[in-house]
Amino acid sequence: MICAIHQPQYLPWLGYFDKMSRADVFVLLDNVQFKKNEWQNRNRIRTSNDEGWQWLTVPVCHEFGQNINEVKIKPTVDWRSQHQRAFEANYARAPYFKSFWPEIRSLYEKEWLILGDLNIASVQLLARLLGIKTRIVIASDLSVSAVRTQRLIDICRAVDCGTYLAGAGAEDYMDFDLFQASGIKMEVQQYEHPVYPQLWSSPSTPFISHLSAVDRLLNTGE
């Protein structure tokens, strides 16, 4: 059994779901520190402007050291309407917009209070729409209190997996010797981003990779 572990992100990119699809269990690490200006409260979509893309950002109120599942979404900004309008303006002509937009739009019909809850819901929704059947587990539901590499090892044990699937760049944050001593095997994800038919692509603004997986879904379907 293979376990992959990752922080819950907002509308993650394709590589995130590739990692999920290669695992038997995917653990959403919601009880680790929130990192500002990364992928936990924002992602990118394709647009018709000169740059070719834009950020969709969820505004948050947070204190340094808070975990993802503790960070509150700022209630004074109507970000849900802003994100809906951005999708409708830029993807209404995408081949699969009518097929998938109603379910994606449902994400914005709820008044979210905590960032972690929103991110978990967005990951679960996109996994389902992409046809991924991997079991998803929330880390804060597990009795694991260790940190760093030991936390990953303990999570693998808690979900009865003998192999851990790490992301590219794992050598920057993991203790490989500790993993080897634990008896849990480790594999590293190898992922090459596909090029696919993408709305708004042109000679002046060619294909853009590493956008939210919503871009692939609306352009090419499941």
C-alpha cells in the first residue's frame, strides 16, 4: 500500500492529483503551519489578458504559527463572487465548461469560515471530477503528534501503508536515513506536465502549465 501526504491546497495543479492517483491513501496534512504567499490560499487560472493568467486568492486573517486548519477566511471580502466571475469570464467558451462548472460553482455557494475546510473540499471535489478513486484521509483525524520526517513515517503507519510516495524535491526537507531505518519504503514522484488544448493559447501567449487542475478539466474533460 502506497501513501502520499500533502498540505491541502486551494484548487491544486495537475501534479498534485497525479501524486494522489499513484497512491492508495492520500493524507491531507491540514495540521501543519500555514505558509503565506504559497499555494494554500491561492492558485492560477488561464485568462484572455496579455499575461495569459491570473491569481485567484482567498483572503485570510492569520497569525504567525497557525496551522492550516486554524486560519480564518477574511469575512469582509466577497472573494467567492470574484472567483466565480473570473471562471465565467475566462472559461465560458471552454469545451467542458457546461459539463463541470455547475459542480465547481457549488464550492462557492457555501460561506466558508476556515481555510483548511475550503481547501479539503476543493481537493475532494476535483479528485472526484477527475475520476480519482484514492482514499483521502485528513491528518488532524489521526493520532500523530511527531514533526518533520517522523510525522510522515508515523502517518504511513497509522494508515497501514508500507511505502511513502514523496514529491519532487523531497531531499530538501526529509531525513532519508530516518526513513530507511523505519522500514518504510520510499518512492519519489516523477511527473512531466502534459501539454493539452488550452483556451486562449496563441502564438503570442502559448500554452501555460502549472495552473489549477480546473484548467485541464474545463478544457479536456475527465
